[in-house]
Amino acid sequence: MTPSAAEWLQKAEEDYGVARWIATGPTAAFNAICFHCHQCEVIQICTAVRRTMRDSMGLG
């Protein structure tokens, strides 16, 4: 995994952690939870697609 991919996956983990933290609060802010979960998924999907493209082009 490239350093850049690792950094992005770390950001995804942070978004997931924030979503879990918000969900455990006294009043769960559902829009914020959805936003952070969406960000987490987008980052993971984009990282996987970039990795797949790089590997298929033999740039890995």
C-alpha cells in the first residue's frame, strides 16, 4: 500500500470513529452520522479503485 493510500484509509477510520462517537451521544445527530459514514465509504471505494487501476496497468 502506498503512503498516500494509507493516509486516506486513516482518514476513513477517523470518519468512522467520529460517526460512532456521535451515535453514542445523548442526542444522535443522524445527518452528521450519515455524512461521516458516507465519507468513510467514499474514501475506501476510491482507494480500492485507484489500487485496482494501478495494479491493472502494472504500476504497482
